Amino acid sequence: MVVERLPLYARALALLQYEGQEVVSSAELGERLRVTPAQIRKDLSYFGRFGKQGRGYNVSKLLEELRLILGLDRQWRMALIGVGKLGRAILEYGGFAPQGFRIVQAFDVNPDIVGKELGALVVRDVSELEPALAAEPVDIGIVAVPAQVAQQIIDALVRCGVKAILNYAPIPVHKPPGVEVRPVDPVLQLQRMAYYLKSLAIPTK
Amino acid sequence: MVVERLPLYARALALLQYEGQEVVSSAELGERLRVTPAQIRKDLSYFGRFGKQGRGYNVSKLLEELRLILGLDRQWRMALIGVGKLGRAILEYGGFAPQGFRIVQAFDVNPDIVGKELGALVVRDVSELEPALAAEPVDIGIVAVPAQVAQQIIDALVRCGVKAILNYAPIPVHKPPGVEVRPVDPVLQLQRMAYYLKSLAIPTK
């Protein structure tokens, strides 16, 4: 689907802009992104006419358009649920804020963690999740709780009207239509690669 | 592809085993995993006959078989490149080792980090990467360096004979055939969801 690729286009264009390049062909963009030039032209034509035949795309203009289309021109407010080791790493991760994704609320169940000040946030008890999000809505929920309680947290976020959830818990989840849940699951990626490595029958100790 | 789903089956079975369930039908497994029962039967039949018609699958036996097929019955050795904030979170993440994925070497370029003892590891200078991996090979490389240098690190890993790479750097990478590179990219997932949220035209501040 085109939405899988558009953020990659925006990223490649941002890098080109940073490198000072003003125009880029679909061939060059395709080479950078491992996508065929035909696919790129098709994806972009879906949103209107960008490049001129044989002239390539204006990097800054296309980037600006894509950022608008993707909603990357604004700030998105996020709530983090689960402030254990993983949750803390997510809080400290420097890659979200520059892209417009800000964690503005954090919740945990552990009394040693609840009430702690982390950066600009105070961790609240997860029992306050629903009133807190009613008072101060967020766009996105980040679930970083153990697998056994992930579903109930996701249900609570859905009840709060959250329509987009980034799920770090290693389970597939139930969700109503109209809610997007996307996984971040490095162990799953490793397990898939283990299968590949095994198929190579690499001799290892 | 079946390899995308098999680790999910193994996970669901491990949970069923933990819950004390001895037999599971493809319908129940499908319900848990959001996959059709027909797909499950097809995926599993690909590896030989598991369940008995109308009797369901023996949970422990199927799990054991899947773990063998997937290579989850053994230890995989990993090298981490990049021990900044993200790399440290990866080192401290408790989810890899119980699944058989162990980080046994770590490298960085920052003189403040090189030489540091982190758990059982001493962080080495990235200039030692190739001799170190020649002396003590690993199965998997984890790339947690900034985007600008990710490609050169991946090239170095490939030269060392590493065939599987988990890439946390937010760029698509070039790799020779026969090498698997899988991304872990939460920002990309957020950007895709932002596009979705924008399409809903949710009123936000």
C-alpha cells in the first residue's frame, strides 16, 4: 500500500535536501529506496501531478507536499503506557520529538514508578488513564506493558477514543474497525531471521 | 509468507502451553492470531502432517516441532554496533535472551563509551569490528548507529560474513543477495499512523 512507502519517500527527500540536491529523478529516488521508478511515479501521481516529464521532481517542493499529505507538518500527542525498562527507553529515545511525535502523558502500575518525574512528565497510575485522557486527549497510544495485560490496555485506549496505537507488546491484538494498531517487535524480526539462518545451515557452535 | 507467521504460531502455542491447554484447534489458534483456520492448516501442512482431522493439534508437540523448524531451540550470537542511548536500551532489553538471542559483542566509535563494561560485555572500538568478528563470529548483527553511517556498518558486517542484520537505523539499505536485513522502525510506524489519523480529520489542537 502506498501509505507504507510515502514516509520512506519523505525521508529520502529530506536527506537529499540536507545534501543540497534540488532535483531528483524517479530513477534516482527508486535506487535509493529499492523501489522501481514506475512505482514511485504511480504512488506520487495518486496525489496529483508533482514532477514534470523528463525534468524530475523538485526536492523541497515534493518534500513539503508529502509532509502535508502525511500529516508530518504538525505535532502529534502521545500517551505512553508502561514505564518499565522498555518504556523508559521509549521516553528517552530522541527520535520521536524531531518528527513531531511527543509523549505528553505516561502511566504505570508499579507504585515505585508512579509519581516519578521523568523529563517533563510525571508518571501517573494506570487507574487514572481514562479520566486523564478524557481531560487531555492524545492522538496516539504507545503500549509498552507485558503481553498478559496488553489487550486490556488497548481496550482502555480504544474506550478513550484513541485511534492509533503503537504496540510494543509481543502479541497480536483485538481491535475494533477504525482503530490502527501497529507493532514494533524486534524479537519477531529476529525469529524470522533465525529461520532464514537455519535454512542456510550455517555451521555454528 | 509463511515465515512471517510461524513465529506468531509458536508464541501463541507457548502461551497456551503456559495456560495448561493440551490441544488446540486451528479455529481457536486462528481466533487468537487473527488468521483464518484454513491459512493455519495450510502453513502447518507445508512442514508435514501435524494435527489429526477433527482432533486439533497437540500444543506441546506442535510447539516443539515449530521451535525446531524455526531454529528457536538454540542460542544465536549477536553483535551490537552502536552503544548510544538506543544501543544501551537494546543491551538492557530483557526480551532477547529468553528467546535464545544473546548479544555477545558490542562496538561503538565514541571514546567515552569504548572500553566501558556493560553487563558481561566490554564495548570495543568499531575499528576492531572486522578482526573481532573474524576471531569470534556471530550469527546476527544489530545496527543501532546514526543513519549516515548505517550503510558502512552494514557493509562491514556483510564483509565479516554476517547473514542476518536487525537494522534500527531509519534508512533503507543496500545489501547483497543472501543477506537478510530487517528493520525495526517505530518512527516509520508512527508516520504511517499519522497519515491514517490525518485521513480521519480528527479535530485536535
